[in-house]
Amino acid sequence: AKKKIKMTMPRGGFVRLCVACFLLLPPAATAVSAPPRQPPQKTTRREWALGGVGAALVSSATMLSTPRLAKGTDLFDLEVPLRGTEVPLSKFRGTAHLVVNVKMDDPLAGSNFVSLRSATGKYAKRGLRVWAFPTDQGYYEPDVAELIRYKAYQQFGFGQYPVATLFDKIDVVGKTVHPLYATLTKAQRNPNGLERLSLNFEKFLLDDTGAVLRRYPRKFTAFDFDDDLEAACNREPLPPPSTDFVDAWKEGLRDAQRGEYSFRSNYNVYDQARSSSDWEGLAELSFQ
């Protein structure tokens, strides 16, 4: 038969064993403390309705509503082409400014141009100035600038010089980007985190010093941010971005990745050795 062995421990031995084991533990194990409790985060009705991505865009857009260019900027000293001549933007200075890159063959050209014409009619006397820039980059633009000006005015009633000016073609992305767009895009990324232009008819609202107040996507026309125009012309802070604004930028992100009317590398935008120009040799065609 197997002999049972009985283990005995001297009095107090168990306590001494526990103390010894405790002393052998690493310092981290002997100093474990619960993390401080964080106060519960309140979710606004707006964030709840938009979801996580939408709430992040609202936060980003709210942050970007603060002007990023310093007061006294020299943006108005920049020169842009108009009818073949470089002119300073100071000639087109107002109380508020809306800068937009345009494409005549974009399906949304009509809604954007009509809204720009309406904004000009409503706010021009209060100092709004609209600067529109066509470009050869991105979706193909077959017309020269003078013909684009003619079409924009005849088809949509846009182009009431000098309060609403459609300038000559410039480059808006890439290594040859015009200094104006290099300045604007560097001053404020879009709510999707992208600095460069991604779509046709992106719009920048500037204050009287040239500071960027807010940036709008292609499918968000001037009708949609009329309250922002009102505030800018009154030199007042802009209202918080709307849910429609957030949704438009979310859709703009999808369009920028797959859309035909976006600026996509090696799809419709390529490295250029020199800036685009649509005025060389046009004197013979009477485009003066």
C-alpha cells in the first residue's frame, strides 16, 4: 500500500511565505493603480445624427473656419492673367471674396455659375467680389479663356466685371500651380485633410484681408452657404458649418477618388515642364 506523506508547516510559515512572494514581485506589479476616471463625453445631437465620420468633419470644419493667413497678407499683390495681361488682385479687392476654379463642360457648371451670379447680384454692393479661374488641368477644357467668358455670360449671366471676373486659364495643382492657389490651399486644407484642389468648382471664401474663412466642395453652391456670404460681407464670424456642408465634403471625398471631374494624378493631371497658357498666338484669331 502506498504510504501517505503529510506535509506540515511551522506556525506563521504561511504568512511569511506570502510576504516573501510579494517582495519578489516586480515593482510594476506592486504599484498597480487604476487609471483616473475620465468624465463622460457628451455627444451633441448633431454628432449623434452625423455619426463618427461626420462629427470629425464638423470638428475639422469648425477649426478651419478660423482665418489662417495673417492679417496684412500680400495676397492682393499677386498678379493673375486677364486678357493676356498680368494684373494685380488689388484691382479686384472688396469686403469679401469668393475664389472658384471653373469648368464649362462640368455637369454642375450651370448650378454653380447661376449661384455665383445670384450671390454677385445680392452682395456686390456690400463688397463681395468673385474671382473665377478656368484651367486646362483636370477634365478637358477645349475653349480658350475669352470664349469661356463669353459662354459663361451668355448661358448663365455670370461675368459682371469687375465684381465678378472670369480670368484667363491658370494651373491650379501640381508643380506649376499658380501662386494664388498655392497660397490658398496651403492656408487651409479641406475637411478631408487634403491640401491641394481635388475637384472642379471648389470655392474659397476670403475676408477683406485675403484670409481664408472657409472652403467649399464642388456640389455645395453659393446658394448653400448664403449665410456665410452674409456674415463675411458684414465682417462678422461665420456661423457653424451645416450638416449639408459636412455631407457635401463626404461626397466630395468619394468624387475625388473616383470622379471624372476631379484632379487625379496620371488620370487627367500630369507633370508639366511649364505652366499652361491659352493666349499664345491668339492675337491672330482676334481674341484680344
